[in-house]
Amino acid sequence: ERNFIHDSTFDNQGAQRAIHAQTGGASDASLYGFNGVTIRNNIVANCQLGIQFDGSTSQPATYGSIFNNTIHNVRPNAGLVINTNVANTIVENNFVFGGADPRGVIGASGVVSDYNAHDGTWSSASEGPHTLALSTTQALAAVVNATSEDFHPSANSPLNRIGLTLSNFSDDFYQRSRALGNWNIGAVQVGGDVSAVPCGLHVVP
């Protein structure tokens, strides 16, 4: 939660991966996969892999909560991947723009996905009706300056206050309050709700 992962080095140690939660290939029946992973209020920019939550053919990934992340310019992989053997997982209020297509791959049938926004191809087994398909121009204009990695929503951002209000947290990347019924899509709430509180940033050089 509240990580800023950006401009990762492309080396052989996996530093190009931002947030990668995937079960292994072990097949022992006593081994389980992921059960109850929450990934929320993160900003990912200019990485090779964005946010991935996956199971394997032997071990599932279940009860995942992927909420209110902003993902920009991930390539050559998709920005958001929720794919193999995933069940009882919710993907909502995420903003994925720039980078490679598809922007998102929600390939597992056991996923509820809605209230997301993107500016490219979005591959989803059953995407909800509230997800926004933006043009490249609209997506770039939705934040202050993606090039300089300022992902605050712009004044007239199409993401402002159209997200789904969630019940298990109520703040944003900067620990500002998200007012009931006025949630933004993405990691950063539009200004003017509550002043920001300093928070730690985890940066991959």
C-alpha cells in the first residue's frame, strides 16, 4: 500500500517488476497459494511489469483486493494482470494508461472487475459497465503531468469522483480522506478533501 515504484532498472534480478504476486509451480497438495492479498493505493510508472496477481495450475490465488492503483507506461507487459487460477477477487478503481497493449488482462472468471479506467485494449472475462475507455489524449489530461510523474488528478479529470466507494479503507496514496460517494479512480484523490499527511515512498531506482 502507498508505494511509488518507478523507472526500474532492467537487470536480471527482477528489478523491472513492480508488484508481482504469483504462486509457484510446486504441486504438493499441502501447499496453498495466496489467500487474502490486498494491493491498493500504489503508483507504478515506467516499469517492465506493473501489477500482477496470479495463481498457477496447482495453487490458486484467492480473495485478492486490487483497488485504486495508478499504472503508467508499463512495457512490454500489460500494466495490470489478474489471470491464472484466480477466484473471489475484486479489481476496482484502477487507472492504467500508456505503455503496451493490452493495458489490462483480467483473464480469470472468478474476478469481479469494474470502475477501472484505461486508454487502450482491456481484456476482461466479464468487465462491469462502469469501466471507462479513454483516448490517449484524455488519459494524459486526466493527471497533472505523467511525463514528470505527477499523478495528481487534473482539475477536469474524467476520473474525479466517479469511482466506487469502498468500505474497507477511506484514504488515498497521500493518506488524504476519500469522501463518501466522491471517490476518484486511481491512487490519488482529487485535491480539496483533506490535507495530505506525509507518507513513506518506496522507490526502485
